[in-house]
Amino acid sequence: WTIITSILEKVNHFSVFHQKRTGLEESLSQFFIQCMQKRLCHAYTFS
């Protein structure tokens, strides 16, 4: 029983970590897109 519960705990921990990591990647990509859009706007205003 203890082996099964420990495996379940590890799987649950990994899924939570994976969710956090994907959320971080999503926020980073959104920030990068916003930065690129701002740079494009700056390029258009300065040109």
C-alpha cells in the first residue's frame, strides 16, 4: 500500500509542477508578445 500511495503522491506532485510550469511559460510568452507589440508600435511611431 505504501508504495502505491507514494507513487500516487509523486504523480500528483508532478502534475501540479507541470501545471505551474506551463502557466509560467504561458505568462512568459504573453509578456514576450506584448513586448514585441510595443516595439513594433515604437518602430512605427519613430519611423
